[in-house]
Amino acid sequence: MSGLGERLQAKAALLGERATREMYEDPFWQARFGARGREQAEKDSQFHLSYLLQALAAQDPAVFENYARWLQTLLVSRGMCSRHIDENFARLAQAIEDEIEGPEAALEVLRAGREALLYPEGPARELQRLAEPLADRTLEVVTSRQPSWFSLVVTHASMAAFESAAQAEQTRFRRDVLDHIAYLADALHAGRAELFADHAVWMQDFQSRRQAPPRRVEETLLALDECLGLTAPSAEGETNPTPRAARGTSIAPAKTAGSGSVPPPARASLRPARKRPSLSPPPDAPVPVPATAELCAASRQLIERALERLAQQRASSAGPSGAPPAVGGQQQ
């Protein structure tokens, strides 16, 4: 065994424990997977290190890449998403960089494993590539429509403390959006709409227990759908990003004088039919993230399924007066 392998093996328990502990500092993990999930995560970290050592011994990153793809298939079917695995690899890499001397070869293998979590070409791969800008755009739209979500009525010692709390809430919201996108990509790849819908339903219950605004998940999914912009062909045959019309708002595709851009066809609204207060239009820039028609259609179908499940959950949990009862307990 190489010197790096020996150093990794000597600190394997410490490295695995640190990666898991840091992940479980986020309340999501305890609520979603519980104590049993944490115990399994610690075991999984040791498996990660075992395959990392094998890849280093063989001087072949493909050993770890194949393990990463196998693990992705297994854990996605059990309620996790690809982003959760990527986060675990990233935290393990940071622990190794901090704790191990000369870690470069190990970090390169872990980087290759994270890259292996990207799906082959298709809508799922495209969505994974768009995840960061799509999450940013969704955050901008929701912030403009629901500013109260990020400025809860609490007492702060100073304006700086208030701004810090609002920024922290925006960071949490963006992280939730990235999870939604990851579950959506996994569902697209597997051809299993329930993977995305199940996560949306669980998140709605989780948010309710944390006293989040009602229908937060539904509003988020609607904004996410609107922020996937269709790349429509121009009159000259070129492709230009054309924003999807934002349902229920005054936003419209950007127009350029003299351009031959073709607006996207009108689409049925995903918003509930009930009366609701008018929403402030989101900012004009940046425009929705351009995506292919195939991804837009496939993602919209899964988002519709999830919204239907959320509506069914709300109807089944409503009391005799139509108001939802108090939510208690934790869903594992």
C-alpha cells in the first residue's frame, strides 16, 4: 500500500465521521433519514474510502467511478438524490484535504467519482448542467413574488443581523431548490415520476412542521417550471433563448426590435384555479435559463404530477371545516 493509502486508512474513521457529522448539521438529514440513516451514512463513508483505496492501489479512477454509478442507482431508489451523494463525496474530499498530507491523488479520484454522477446525454444530463443557474433564477423570481418568506417578523438587534438572517434563509431556500432539481433529474433518468413527487410531498410536510409559509413547495415548483426557458428557433434558423410566459404574472418574453424571434406557444396554467392575490412581476433580468423543448416538456410533466400529489395531500389532510389540522410527528 502506498504512503497515501496508509495515511487514509489510519484516519478512515475520523474522515468518515467528520463528513457525516457535517451533513447532519443540516436539519433536513435528521428529519428525512433519522438516526438509522445517520448510522448507515457512516457505514457508507467507510465504503467510499474502501473503494477510494482500491482505485489508488490500482492507479485507476474508473474503479471509483463505477462504484459511484452503482451507488447512485441504489440510493436514488431508496429516497436520496444524486446531489446528496455528490455532497457526501465533496465533504469527504474536504476532510481529506484538511487532514491528510499529500492528498492530491485521492482528491482527483473523488473528483472523477463526482463527475461520474452526471447522467449520459439527454434531458436528465441537461438539467444537471443547468442546476446552478436555474436555482439562482428560481430564487430571484420567488424572492420578488414572496419577499416575506425571507424577512420573517422577528426581532433583530440591528439591520445587519436582519440582513444576515434573510441571507441565511435565501441560502437554505436555494439549497432546497437544488435538491428539487436533483430529484427531478433522477426521476427523468429513471423514468419514475414518483421519485420527484414523493420528495415534493415529503418536503411540504417538512416545511409545515418548521412553520414555513403555506404552499411554499407548490409556489417553488411553479417558479422552477417557469424558469426553464424554451430555446425557440428564429426566422434565420438560429436558436435564441425565449423565456416561457410566467403564468399568473405580467412577465413576457423579451423582444428585440427587428428580430424575427418566434414566441413559444400558449400553455395551460399549472397554477391552482382558486382565487389568489395578484403577484408582483419578477425582475426582467436575467431571462429564464434556456433549455431544450425536450427537457421543458419532460420536466413540466413531472412537475404537474407532483402538484397533483400535493393537492391530494392537502385535500386528504384537511379537517371538516376545510382547514388543515395541526401537523405532528416526523416522517421517516
